[in-house]
Amino acid sequence: MTISKGDRIPSTTFVKMTDNGPEKVASDDYFAGRTVALFSVPGAFTPTCSARHLPGFVDKAEDIKGKGVDEIACTAVNDAFVMGAWSKSANADGKVTMLADGNADFAKAVGLTMDGSGFGMGTRGQRFSMIVKDGVVTELNVEAPGDFNVSSAEHLLEQI
């Protein structure tokens, strides 16, 4: 079942890269007591994700946080090492937290997977964005396959 506005984020685990290496992040703890702008991309270093999706959130980070968002996070079905390298290459450090969903556990739990096996990518997370307040989804924007409109930083900024 696909997650909807008003639903609680399911209990799952992400991994983020730190100075001390990969660190597990429990979704229950991560989203508790704060507002998070979360967006998902099909894969780090892929064309639309690298050219438009992540850069939009990096560029608009100050504006988004200025509207009461405590943290901006990006998730993808990649490992923490790839997500960490992508963050550095996109100058996202300190602006967007990278949450690796290497086994697609989160994407599956929220019901937003896609089949990228035709491109050798296997199961991936769909392109989407959401606002999560204290663990509850208050805004959800899921893209149609191949589109990049409603999950953009600009669109999400208008919803806050």
C-alpha cells in the first residue's frame, strides 16, 4: 500500500555517511519531533537527479529551512558510500542530508518502488518529495514515470 498524507512514516533504517563511516539511522528517531523535507530520487549520479533534482534542493535549502523545515534529506536506493560521494560532488554537505536506502527497505515500506531492471538498476525508489512533521506525512508529491515536476524543491517550497 502506498503511503498517503496523514500516514506515519514506517519504522525502517537508513544509512548515512559520517566522518566515522556509515551510520545507521532509525526512521522513528530521525523524524521524531521535527519537520523534514524528504525527497527521493531513482539513483545518485543519474541525469535528472544530478542535473536538476538535488541541485534544486541545494539551491533552495536556505529558503526551505526559513519556512520552518528543520532538515532536508534525500534518499535513494544506493549505498552510503555512493550517497556520500554524491553529496560532496554536488556541494550538498550541510544543506541536504543523504539517507541511503541500499536495500530499498524504505521505498518498499512506503509503497513507492519502481522497476529499473531494464536499465540494470533493479528495484529503485520512485521520484517523490514529502513534508514529514513529527513522523507524519503532511505533503506528498509523487511523480509520474519519467516526469520531474511536483517533486522539485520549487514545488515543495510552495507547499510549506
